[in-house]
Amino acid sequence: MFDSALFLDRGGVINMDRGYIHRPEQFEFVPGIFALARFWTSELRRPIVV
């Protein structure tokens, strides 16, 4: 059971903030975001993208 959540915004948190993204190839993940999501989930907390 999840008892808390981590709310993540895209611009500058999940992806590099380079202004409005028009094409999928412009999307670049922030280094470490997947490790953070894995850690947060392993602690029985839910990461939520807003």
C-alpha cells in the first residue's frame, strides 16, 4: 500500500527545460530521474507526473 506520493513536473524536473518541446526527439530526460523514481517506488511511495 502506498502511503505518500512525490509529485513531479516535467519542465526542469523530469526533462531538461529547453522551452516548449515540439517534437519527441527534443525531449531529454534529466540525469538521475529514473533512479529517483525507482528509489521512491522501492520505499512504497508513488511518483506522480503532473
